[in-house]
Amino acid sequence: MSIEAEVLESFNKIVNGRVEVTVESSLKELGLDSLDVVEMLTDMEEKYGIEFDNDEMLELGTVNDVISVIEKKLKK
């Protein structure tokens, strides 16, 4: 499964079918609070063996932003 598909699946689990999740979806329009986002990012950190710093977390605005940061970190 691709990183994009895995991230979309993670967001879909969190929103639980309330809204459609696409790579263009903003985290705010998905109705996620900061705890939801931190929990999902923590799961991604464990899954991929990466770490998001606080500045990166604050800059994440869309699902695609999350995907891009993960892909960037995995290429290092």
C-alpha cells in the first residue's frame, strides 16, 4: 500500500465516514481537533519510524501536507 493510501485510510478512520477525505482536504474541513491530529501523527511516527517536530505539525494544513512530510522524511 502506498503512503498516500495509508494516510488517507488513517484519516478515514478518524473521521469515521462523516466527510469524504481526499488529498486536498484541509484538516479543519475534516472537523479534526488538535488531539485527533496529534494522535494520527503519533501513529504515523510509529509506523514509519519518523518524528514530526512541533513546527512541522503547526504547518500541516491538508492531508497532502501530511503525505509530503512523511515522504520527505523517508527519503532522508
